[in-house]
Amino acid sequence: MSKSYCAGVDGPNLIKNTVHRFAVPDEFVYWTTDYSKYAPPTYTAPHINGQPWADAEIGCGDVQPKWNQLDGSVNRVSFNGIYKIENGYPLNPIGRTGLRGRGLLGRWGPNHAADPIVTRWKRDADGNIIRNSNTNKNLIQMVAIQRHDNKMWAIPGGMVDPGEKVSATLRREFVEEALDGFDNKKMIEEFFAHGVEIYRGYVDDFRNTDNAWIETVAYNFHDADGMQVGKLTLSAGDDAANVKWLDIDKSIELHANHVNIIKEVIQLLNAHW
């Protein structure tokens, strides 16, 4: 890692406009493989500095995060196990990304998120569940939001606040992104009290860097009779460009590795894929 720069001070490796990642061939992704020519730029987006939800630059003042443990209210434990520290900086447990620093992420090391996968059976105008004619399995829909940054459809998740329980994040993010302030708190709490964890681990996200990456816990909340969240009118919040009930099958394209997560839901509910 090259020299760190404190908030408000630009360094030679901090790219203000366009960030060009250092090309990393597949055979050189893993840290265990020597790559002597590896010289990625260092970048942390300027708008991150000074934000209450973001870490300070390492090396500025007495800033020294406590790695691989709960650091005050900030969870720096990785689902992938113990990650290595090199020259004072955490190393992405999956490997090289072509970019050092935090990029667009707030935390050094793992940035913990929570993803609520809200599903229902697809029904016809008479309320009957629709089955695929070939597999004879039920068709399923999920609540999906369209992201502002890459315009792709995604699970309506978000970052876990310091000290926040994942269950609270799941509810909060869903209401903020898909129901735009819907205030029937009792119904939402009852619905989100019965989820099934289907994934926890690394997210293959375009924002990941060598020193900061996203990990998530994903839960499925299935409205089997369509009479709870399944009947509500969806409304996109400020964090989403659009929201809808998205038909799910093997042709879908979603943000990051969300398709792989959705496959777990398909298996859980024995739905058509």
C-alpha cells in the first residue's frame, strides 16, 4: 500500500475523475500467486471523507482499526474467516481487484450489508398460482429495485449500521427502497419475523477493492398466499430508480452475484427456474 492521505489532501495515486483499475489476469487474482508487476492505483472517493458512516484514512492521527473483531460498534469480522493485514491495511480475502484504497466504500475491510429477498407466487387474474408448463413448478416473483449507479435490477438491500441488528437492517432497507416510507409497522414487523437465512458471505461487487469489500447476509421472506407484502403497492425510495415484482427464471440478469443468491431461494421453495 502506498502512502495514505488524510481527508482533504490529494495524493498522486488518488484519481479524481476516472478510475482505471490495474488489469489482473485470472491466474493472478489470488494473493498466494506472485505478481511482481502488480501496481494498482489507490483511490477513495472524495465524498466519503468525513462522513459519519465512513472510516477515516489509516495513518491519520491515531486512527488504527481493530481488525478481525468487533471494533467498538463497527463489525470488522469477515464471514470468510481471518483476513490478512499488510502494511497496516486489510487484504481482500478473495484476491486482487486492481484497485487499492476504499474506492466507493465507507469501511476498510468488510462492509457488512443485509439483503431481504421478498418473494411471492405469480398468479393469474383469478388469483391462481401459475405453473411452468414444462417443469410443472410454480412461477415465483421477487421484489427488485433498479439501482441508480449501473441501472441493473437488484435485491433491495443496504449496509448494516454500526451496532444495528441484521433483522432491523432487513426491515429498514426494504421499507426505504421498495415501500417508500410505508407506515404499517405492525404488518412489516410480523412479516419480517419469519425469514430464512439463505446466504452469508462475500459479494462480488464492482465497488470492491484490495482493502475494502462487501459481505452480506441474505434472508428470504416468502408471502405464500400473497396477502401480506404481496398485495402492497410498491414505491421506490430515493435510493432506488425503480421497483417492481420481477419474474424469476434462469434468464434474469441481476447486480453483482445476486443471481447466485436467488438460486438458493429457488431451491428452498422448489420453484421454477
